[in-house]
Amino acid sequence: MPILSQLRKSENTALGVGGVTYYNTLDSLPITGLISGDQAFVSATERYYVSDGNGWFNTTLINRNIRWDSGGEPSAEAEITDSATPLIIIARAADSDQANFLNQSFASDSAQYMATITNDSSVFTFTPKTAAQIGASVAAGDLADSNGDFIYTFKWSDGLSFVNKAVTITYNPSGGGSGAFSWGGDRGLSIFYGNTQIDYWSIVVTSQTGADFGDMPYNQYYMGADISNGSRCCFTGGHSNNNSISYVTSSTTGNAQDFGDMTRNNFGTANASSGTRGVMAGGANPPNDVGQGWNGIEYITIANTGNGTDFGDLYASREHGAGASDGTYMGICGGQNPSKMNNIDRITFDTTGNATDFGDLLFSRRFFAGHGNGNRVTMVGGEDDYNGGVGTGVGNDIDTFVLATPGNATLFGQVGNFTQEHGCTGNADYAAMCGGSLAYDGGGATYSTITRWSMATTGNGSDIGNLAFARKIGGAVSGAAS
């Protein structure tokens, strides 16, 4: 190509390699004497050109390796802090050849059960599943436990090469300390009939004796408990025509203070909380409906002292049932009306209205208690109609179910004593029952035992200590120890 060679020598002092002529600028390309098939490379544009005899057309470019843009490379680890807060990660690639890249990012299998993942250009949003949804996935066997992680690999390609970064994302929706478990804590508080003393003990210590926390202003039996926002713990009602609600601050020992009043005198209610609302369901109002069970549900806002407010009605009226929470839903279980029941009702804490039928316990029972975290609910002990008599029936059984998925309870494990009229509470990791009496019609020996089981894995409970003395006919609640 003589003309191109002349131009190369006189105008650009460029080198021709393999039939391709090198030019410094686009304006250096010749516009006359062109021959179809002439080839050139322009360094200023980093592109190859070919001539059709009339002009020049670029054909391709030298590919610059795709890379992470400044500030665009994600860290190797990230955490979803709680079920209400999406995780935002920036993963931005750069390449001088082009600005449009192919997103080839992908997640490990467990991610689909823990978060919903979307992206807008280089902004990736991980919207967490709720604690209840993850609990349902654990129960279904899709996740090993709720305290897990998954790998998300950010990958961008320019069609010829790619850049990628594997990020481990952790998420513990039920875990204490992060704020996700807000309806209890590591300190257990219990109150029983026969004394105004509130006992306190530790859910996380495995050898202990309970101690005096303070006093209630009155001595009641079948008082409700298990309403907490992690700091303020509430006790409700009692047998002697009492509609009082009292509270303590779990981290500071001292006497209970007046919170407000329930909508009616009530005892034997099923209580639970979301961390924001406390709910009291069912119960009895002596002497009018003892043995029949009430169908009412009422609630309080735990952070603000005041009276109870109507929430709705139960699907099945009851007294002496048990309540438990997963933070989103409350299960109201068992009780009597007038016969012992196995029915489970469910409400949504944030939405007032009537309860719906959820499923059934393994057996009908009353005088029992339970605890829930973000994974599951467990219900323990009680007097039952299965096979009356000392040491028979379900008085030492632990039932379990997941509140996000309606259905019947299954067997979780057992505790050592056949127990009724006890308290049960817990933290994010454990449930713990305390006190109570031997489970059979007519009652029996009174216990001081504190028994604990892990909420993560089905199995039996183990003793972790004793109350200061044997106690029965009461309830328990938990909150922060400091």
C-alpha cells in the first residue's frame, strides 16, 4: 500500500505491522488514494479501522481489562442487622472501553430463604426475610438454623473478561443484642401465689439459686406475665377481682409500679408481646365466667403506661391457656372452656382484629406455659386429659410449632418433672420454665426447679438451678440484666 506507506513516513512517522498502518490521531487517516481493504490502527482512539476505498470504518478495539471502580469493590463480609433494615451494598465495575456491563452475580442456595435480592445498576439491596419466615424455613429443613449466613458473589463482565468478589453475608434475625429479639432478655423474673416477692434468675447461667428482685403491691394467683420490651416487664391481673397491670425495669431490682388497668378484672390470661405491644387473651372474671373462659383480647403499648385497649376476639374462648410470640404473631394455646382444649389461635400483633384458627397442640391441656423466638414456639407441661394420674400424660412434654405456618404442633422434647402451674419465658436462644406443681387433677408437690432447653434444636430440657424456694400458680417474664 504505497500511499499509506508514504503517509506513515512523512506525516506520522508510524510503524506498519502485518499490513496494518499505525496513526497517532484520527485526523491522520488519509482521505484520498484509498484502496478497499486498507487497514489502520489509531492510537488516540485505540481502535482498528478498515477502508472500503471511500472512507474508514472502525472494526473493534483493544480490550481494557474490567476492574473494580474506585470505591466500588465490596468488602468480603457484610451483615444484615435486623429483619426491618435492608442491607445495601455497592459493587461498581469500571472499564475504559465501555460503561455497560453484564451483571452475572449469583448467590448460594440458602440466600433465597434469608433475603430478597434486587439491584439497580451497581446498588444491590438485600431485603431480609422476617424472623417468622426464616423460622418456617428452619422448620421445613431449608435452613439449618436461623443464625446463618450465605455467600453472594458480585460479578460483572464486559463480554470478554470479568471481575468478581465473593461476600459472606450474615443474618441472625432472632439473635439477642442486635435488637431483633425485643420481647425479652437474659434475666428471668417470676411471681407466684402465696408471696408478693418477685424472684430473678439468669437464663444463661447453668448453676444458680434465684434471688429477691422486689415485691408486688398485692398477692394474687394465676397472675399473667411474659410481657416485655427487653427492659420493661409487666404483670397482669390475678384471681381476687384484680384488673391491675404492674411493671418493673428488669435491669434494676426494686418493687413493681402501677402501669394501668385491664379492661376488666381478669386472671388466667394467655400473655405475650412483640417488644412493642403486650397482649392479654382470654381469662376468667370471678365469679361470673370461671370455668367458661372469656373470648376477649386486649393490648397495651409497653413503653407507655396506661390502660388496656380492646384488640378483638378469640376464635375459641378460653381461660388458663398459654401465649407465645415470634415477634410478628402471637399464638394463644390450650386452656379450658370448660373442658380442657388443644386449640391454637393466632393474631398479628400490629393489626387489631379477631384471632384465627391456627391448628392444634398434641393434647388438650391447661395450666401450662410457653416461649417463642424468631424461629419457633415451644409449649411445656400442663394438666391434661390424656391419661389422668400422677406422672402420666403430657405434663413433661414440650410441643413446638412455627407461627408463620398454620398447622399442628409436634413433639420437641421433654422436661424432667411432670409440671403444671409453672412459669415459662426465655431469650433469643433458650426457653426456661420455673416452679410449678406436680401435674395431675388436684395438684401435687410444689417445685423450685429452673429447667432450660435450646430453641435451636429439638431435645430435652436440663436443670440450671432453683428458685429461692418452691413456688406454684404464677408466671414468668424476661428482660435485660443490665
